[in-house]
Amino acid sequence: MTETLDPPQVSPRLERLLGYLERDPCNDSLLADAAVVAFDEREFECAADLLSRMEERGALPPPMLNLSGLVALAQQRFDDAATIFAKLTALGHEQPEVRFNLAWALAMTDRFEQANALLDDAAIAASPRGPALKIHMLHHLGDFETALRVGEELTEMYPDNQPLMGALATLAMDADETELARLYSERAGDSPEGLAARGMFALDAQDMEKALPLFDRAIEQQPLNPRAWMGRGLSLMMSENRAGAVDAIDRAAELFETHIGSWIASGWAHFLNDDQVKARASFERALAIDPNFSETHGGLAVLDIASGDMESAKRNSEIALKLDRASLGGTLAQTLLLERSGDHEKAARIREIALATPIGPDGRTIVQALMGMGFKG
């Protein structure tokens, strides 16, 4: 039996305009009116089709070109949106709203320097998301000092802007300004970044009952938030739910893409979940991102010990400690080598040692270290 699908429901107003267009398909005024209504009613595919029909008849006038850019943003066609808004500015339409939308599209395509250059005071003020976007761009560019200074100025201008406070909480955490991060996270309310930041503080305090719901709420609001997924995974790992932890941490790593610390965290998560094949794949993914990161070699050394390859383990641990004498994985591998715990039959024991062994001057275990490693690289 073939299932029949109901046609998409549109409002009476849009349906009426589309009916008029069936009788008068070349009426530009009708096409423009219908496109505006379709956009307002979030019928983005319909709006894009109507604008395409207009464009077939000639160049879109600036208001329709702007609408075309907004439709592209709504459909997450960020390259198209950037091209459209750049064309608008080239035509002399450099209103703050247009520059903000261009900056947003550029940011979504990782053109952070270009986006940042567009975000002057007027463009920032053009959208409630403007202040947070400015901080994100400076953060991505690695200019923490400027970002924190600009952030302080923006908090005076936008004291109730929760997304801004969330962006600043994330920035301050990465800049190792812990107390400042805590302050911003409290001011961030229920913004996804604020929730994730407060989740990290709860996680650091090993308060899993508080941490996990905060990460879940952040993910519910912003499903593509990699920090929230990482926090969820680390919370589950510390709650002994290793299978759930692996799924969440892998999700975070995929979203972070080239963030080396998240792939290191993924490697350890798979190792602790008794999957050496996937663990090695994650560590090798990290190795491809940066072959000079000590923790990658340290993780591989521990895997080598678990599989009984002492020669490779010694080589990888030496590389890890040469790159960083405080390497957690390298130190753990050396400890295991000294204890002669390298029989592959003892892989389960090695995992337990990895979970419990205090490593480094601050006495953290691998799992505790992942709380920082998963966010920094």
C-alpha cells in the first residue's frame, strides 16, 4: 500500500498570492510580495523559488537581493549568502544590517578575519547576536587579550545580552581566566554557551548530577554545540557510562573538526571503553592534525603497551616526553613500562590503571585531565 503525503500547508495569505501568480506568473510585484510573505512564514524553499523566478527576468532590485541573502542564511547556504551580501555592499548598500549579515555568513564559512573587519560598533548593534559574534571572531583569531578587553567594553554597552556573556565565558575559560569565566557564565543565563560553561565548572567539581543536565539543556537549545557534547561525554565517563561517553565525545570531535584535544579525548574514551581499534583511529586523526602534539604520542604509547608492542611503546613515550616533559600520556606509558604491565592479556588492568593513576605535578588522572584536554589543544 502506497502512503500518500499531504501537500505542505501554507497560510491563506500565501496561498492566495500563489493563486494570483498562477494566473499572472510574470508579475514582478506579485512575485516580490509572495517572496516576502513566504520568508516571513518561514517557507524558505518557496521564497527561494519565487526569487529565482524573479531573477530569471532580470537582476534583483536591492530589497529583493537582500531578501535573497536572508533566505540563503536561513537555509544555511552560507557561501551563497556571503556572495549576495558582498554584492549588495559593492552596489553601495552598506547599511549596518547588511554588514552584520555579511559578517555572519563569512563567519559561518571560517573567514574570521574578514568577518571581524566588518564588525564595527554599528554592525554589532544591528543584531542582538552582534556582540557575541564580535567576541567569537576575536576568539577564533587567537587574540585573547584584545577579545577580553573588547568584551569588557561590550558588557558595559550590552549588560543584559546573554549570548555575549556566554561567548565571554567560553573565551575566558580558554584564556585560563577561571574566575572571570565563572562570573560571565553566571551572567549568561540560559544561553547555550553559558549553560555549557556552568556545566564545566560543575564537572570540575565532580558534581555530575548538576553538570549533565546543564550540558543536556545546552544541546537541546544548540544541537551543534561541540563543547556541550564534550562536557556531556566527560560527565558520562566520570559516571562510569563509558559507552554513552564515547558517543558524545565522538560527536564533539566531529563538530570541532580539527580541534586536536577533542580527538585525544576521543582516543582515550574508546580505549577506556575497550575498543583499541577506534582508539588508535582517533589518536591517528589527532596525529594528522599536528604530529608535534605530545599527548597524541603518549596515547599511542599506551595503546602499544596494551597490544604488547613494547618497542613502539618506548619510542612513542620518548617522543611524547621529548615534546613535553609533563605529557600525561607519555608519563603514564613510562609508568606502565617500568611496572612491566605490558602483557596484552593485562589490557583490562592497564585501562584501570589509566583511570586511577595520578599523573603529573597536580596529581590528576587521565579522565580528570580530559576535562581540559577536550577543550584545548
